[in-house]
Amino acid sequence: MHAIGIDIGGTKIAGALVDEHGNIVKSDRTPTSASDPQEIEDAVVAMISGLSAGADVIGAGVAAAGFIDAAQSTVYYAPNISWRNEPFRDKLEARLDLPIIIENDANAAGWAEFRFGAGRTYSDMVTLTIGTGVGGAIVSNDRLFRGGFGAGAELGHMRVVPDGLPCGCGARGCIEQYGSGRALLRISNELADAGGVGLRLAQVRRQKGALTGHDVSDLIIEGDGGALAALRQLGSSLGAACASLGAVLDPQVFVFGGGVAQAGDLLLDPIRAAYLDHLPARGYHPEASFAIAELVNDAGVVGAADLARQHALNLTTPGLA
């Protein structure tokens, strides 16, 4: 039985028809304006209708950044779209003859990794998506954790540095300010200012006028000492945060996705080292594994589709999904 997954980004909407094994059968993509909620609604309806044509579809899931209620129905708040207490599921179901769920994009991506990717052999997993910000997802005892109001697992906004750097969420010292792609760029610029190991970073910045994330990624691939030092600093912050998460959640595996995670072991090694340095009562219980996400750009649509399938199955046979 197929389901449809939709992933709403800041500038585009991706969609896919997905089978029960997590395989994408058909996909679609369209640009859209985040400033026009009606345009987004129309684009999602058109995409679901198009992907459903000629297929046996049980339901559709829509993933978007923001706070989603526990019923997977209402978007409390979306940072990239003008949605405030938006009853998006009701609006879509009024236009489509399918059961719909709305899910946080990081939750959807994490669920895909749990079901079909790097977390598929575990029952307890934490996913951290290292992009411009830091997204998170928690699976505990084979269940996706949403919290009492649906807005749980905002791991990027766990405070790790008292009175630290200001965050866009309004707090200070969030892990997003120390473990994200934006943080990697800031650290790289600081190393460029300091000279020494950051000499090549400074040279590239002079040549181009400003460093970009792509510049830092290219220098990491080249093995530049400054870029690698910035990545190690980023990894150390993430590893310390993982130790705190481990003390609360005791996951079997931490899975890292997002653009920065493409550095692979260059990122995982400092994460693992800092995790062990900060782990409470080290040596007296099993230690978590660390892995890079496997589904990459498809995780959002695959996870949203699988969650929609479970929701639809539960509507027809309560307790089954």
C-alpha cells in the first residue's frame, strides 16, 4: 500500500509516492513562495493529487518546519511560513479524499532513518540534523516522541552554554549556536581572524570577499588544517550535547543528518570523543553508537509518507499501527 510524503521547505516543496518498504516510486518538486500560505496549500493539494493519480494510496503526510500539535493537525508556529495556529490538516482533507497528517520536518526525517536508514536495527535513537540550524528527533521504544503538546524534541534549542550566544528562538546558549552549519561558518571566520591554522581560510575570504559554507566544505575535503579545526570544535560541542541527551534518553544510537554530516568520520570522531569525555558514569553501562544518516535528501518525504501510512491504518484498525 502506497502513501504520499510532502516536505515543505523555505523555497520548494518536494513530494513522493512511497511504498511500504520506504522506496520512492514517483517524485515531484515545485518552487513556492513561503510568504503566501494559500499558494503553499494549493501547491500541496496539486502535488498530492498528481502523485495519487493511478496509484493505490492510503494517506498523505506533510512535513514542515515548526511546532505541530500532538494530533498532527495544526501548525502552532512555522518560522519560514506565515502560519500561526494554522489548521492545515483540516484544510487539506476538505480538498482531498485522503486521510492527512502534518508532522515536524525533523521528526519526519528522523522517523525515516529509524524505519529504513541508519537506525533501522535499533529501538531507541536520537537524530540530529546539522544544517543551517540543528533539528532533532527522538525515537523511544519504537515510538516517535512528540511530547505532551506535540512540540517536543526541539533538540537544537537545548541550552548548553549558560548566557552563551543569542539564538533566534530568543534564548542564549542553544546548541544550534555551536553545532550548526551557521556555527561552523562563524568558527571558521574566527580562525581566519586569528591567523595561524586559519591562514587558508583567511586567504579564501580575501579572494571571495566572504567565506561561505561551500568554501568551508571544500576546504574540509582538501584537508585544510583551519577548516578541520573548525569542524572539530563543532563536533566537540555536539558531542557534549549528546552526553547530556544520553543521560536523559539513553539512546542506542545517535544519527547525524544534514549537509555538515556529509563530512562523515571527520565529524563523528570529535563528537564521539567529546561524548565519552562528558558521559556520566562512563564504563558502567553500554555506550551509544554514532552513525551518519543514510536517506539524505529523501528522508523528509519518506518519513512523512510512512507516518501517514501508520495513521491511516490506525483509522481503519485502531491499535494496529
